[in-house]
Amino acid sequence: TVHENRIYSLKIICGESYPDKPPLVQFVSRINLPFVNQTNGMVDPMKLPVLANWTRNLSLENVLVEMRKEMGSFNNRKLPQPPEGSTF
């Protein structure tokens, strides 16, 4: 995929309501994905099922695994990406 051998930086913020409410996830590294706001790198919780359907039984690992799965999905794995090393 276009993501192979790339390293992406993220910010994950677990607010006071975590784990009852999902964490806020923001890409620091520029990435082109349908669930990432292209202005600020924020992951839109309504566009990523693990965040949209959050329960306190889920973990940060679940979020990261779901994002990795989405990056490799048929619709996303060929999307043109910004130059490696660019940031929001």
C-alpha cells in the first residue's frame, strides 16, 4: 500500500470522561484518509466506526488497530498521500 514503510505521528487525548467517552485522535503527520480532517488532522469520530460506536470496553489498541485496518482497505490503500515528513 502507499502507507508501507511510512511512520505516522499521532496525538491521542484521553479526556476526563475516558473510558466512558472515546479519546480524541489527531494525526500530526499529514495523511489523506476519509476519516481525517485535511485542515487539522483530527480523526472524525463519526467516520471511524470504532469511535462512532465507542463503549468503555474498547481500548486505545482497538482504535489503532481499526485505523490501521482502514488504511489498508481497498478504498483507502491507493489514495495519493502527501510527501513523507509533512505535518499538519
